[in-house]
Amino acid sequence: MKTTDLKNTPSDISQAADLIKDGEVVAFPTETVYGLGADATNDEAVQAVFTAKGRPADNPLIMTVGDASQIEPYVQVNHAARQLMNTFWPGSLTMILPIKPDMVSMLVTGGLQTAAVRMPANDATRAMIRQAGVPIVGPSANLSGKPSPTTAAHVHHDMDGKIAAVLDDGPTQVGVESTVLDLTADQPTILRTGAILPKMISVVLGKPVIDGTSEKALAADQVPKAPGMKYRHYAPDKEVVIFDPLDWQDLQGQLQVGDAVMAQDQLLGNLGNQVPSWSLGTDLTSASENLFAGLRYFDDQEATVKIYVQAMPDIDLGRAYNNRLGKASAGQHFTL
Ligand code: TXA
Ligand code: MG
């Protein structure tokens, strides 16, 4: 199969929508990462997404919509969900809601009685979904286990020959996947950290939000609530090691041929040309935006053996950044 590159133009968006209607798989841009789109109401199309990604069938998919009204036939939208949609959509908040009986395929939900729903903040993608007239499934467009794609080139790298088209709208902005919020539990619970922070949700709902991603919550939970979070994820083939900025001097003294460093400009300023480096910019936003691209870059460099990546403060967007980095490194830290 030849994978067509489509751009953010009216005729290309129509072509993408037609492909979705025909049951084909089309990768699409969002503000977080690129996704793999297919008609969520067509089981064969959904199956093709699992096949292209090599994804385990018990890991459910997000139903992705162009308008909030597109979700109504499929899930029960309660008052809290309505408030959050009004505030954060389009944007990086995925909500888990009860499905309407028999309205969502088992393939999409992984057999659960709930479904994940999201409206991304990308105009080309939302136009494509509205024109297709159906919600699309939207897992990240990487091969299962690899870092999520933040450019169309990343998608081509993983998916060329496996999917019909990639809708290219340039690099994504947020760089880490959306916040996943479970609204089917007694209390709203975060299942995956992202750019929409618990405190932002709490302010809108006027009540506390449980952090289901804390060490304590995970230890108490035998069955992971977001099935996807149990898999080794986001991991390059190369060895990834986390380092604390306080250890920067020590690390510099130990660097050798084959090492690469991903760090903030504040640190890279005094590295010189000792080893190749990748800039994470100067703040949490730029670090999240550039994390996956750097991991993918060094993964493809034959000379790179080990990638040292700077940890961020574990607050705000730093939570999501550190979570993804933790998975990429399998928790391996630099120590002297
Ligand atoms: O930012 C994003 O959310 C991206 C872009 C492309 O929209 N998509 C994405 O999808 O990250 P995916 O499939 O890679 O991650 C969806 C997460 C998985 O961890 C999955 O297990 C969880 O949401 N999930 C999906 N349906 C669920 C459900 N009914 N209950 C609990 N967790 C669910
Ligand atoms: Mg994913």
C-alpha cells in the first residue's frame, strides 16, 4: 500500500474524510501527538488500526470527534462531563464515560462498558472528522511500544506502507498525550497525566480530583484502570537513562563516545561538542514538546548507544513529562 501525504488544504481534507468513510486508516494531527484514525463504527476499519500498530486487543481506543454533539449517540454525557467539555474542548482532555448499551463496538472499548472520548484542538482534523460524519478511533500513530509521533515524518517512519494516508499539519504543540480522566468512578480520577492538570479540572467541577497515577494509588490497584498504562511504552531501542540536573557536573565528567544528551539550554550551554545533544528548550512546555522527537532522533542514530535525558520538576506539565520519560527509560537513573 502506498501511503499518501495529505496537507491542510480543503481538497486534501476532503480526500482524507473520503478515505475514512471507505474504511481506510488515515493518520491525523492533534495538538498533543499524531493519531491513527479510522471509522469507529466500522469493525474492519478499527481492526486495521490494531494491525497497523501491532497493538494488543485488550487496550481500548479513544473515540475522537470533531464536535461535541458527535459523541452524544454513543456515550452518556453527565453534568460533570458537559462542564469539562465546555471548558477544555477542543483540547487535551480525554474523558472516560459510560457507553449507551450496544452503541460502541467491543473492539473500540476492549470489552469495557465505558469509552474514552476526546475532541482534539486541530482544525484540519476536526474538519476531516465532521466531513466523515462518524467518530474516529484515535490511538497515537506509533508502532506499539515506540514513542508517540509528534511530526508527520515520525508517522511515515512507523507506518509507511501500512496505512492509506497521513494528514500533515506540521509538528504538534503539546508533545505528550492528553490527560485521561475517569468520570465513571465515584470521584473523578486521573488515569494518565497530560497538559490539563488536576487542579484545572478541580476548579471547574468544584470538587477534588483523585490522582490515580500516584505511586500510592498504583500500588493499591491490582488491575490498571487505563489498560494502556500497563504496557512498556514510549521506549526507543537505545538505552535511556534519566539524570537529575543537580548531577550535571558529575555526568559531564563521565560522558563517553556513544552517549547522547537531551537537556535544557541552561545545561547544554557548557557542554561543548563532547557528545551530540538535543535541546529541550528552557521550560516545561518546550521540554514536553521536544521529548519524543529527541528520543526518536537518537534512536535512529547508529552512533548512539545511550541517551541521557534530564528529569524535570515533578509539578504541572513536568508530571506528564517525567511519566513518559520514566516509561522510556524503564526507570533507569544516573548515579555516580
Ligand atoms: O493525546 C492523545 O490522547 C492521543 C491523540 C492521538 O489523540 N491519543 C492517544 O491514544 O494517546 P492511545 O490509544 O495511545 O491512549 C489512550 C489511553 C490508553 O492508555 C487506553 O488504555 C486508555 O486511554 N483508555 C481508552 N479507553 C479506555 C476506557 N474505556 N477505560 C480506561 N482507559 C481507557
Ligand atoms: Mg499510545
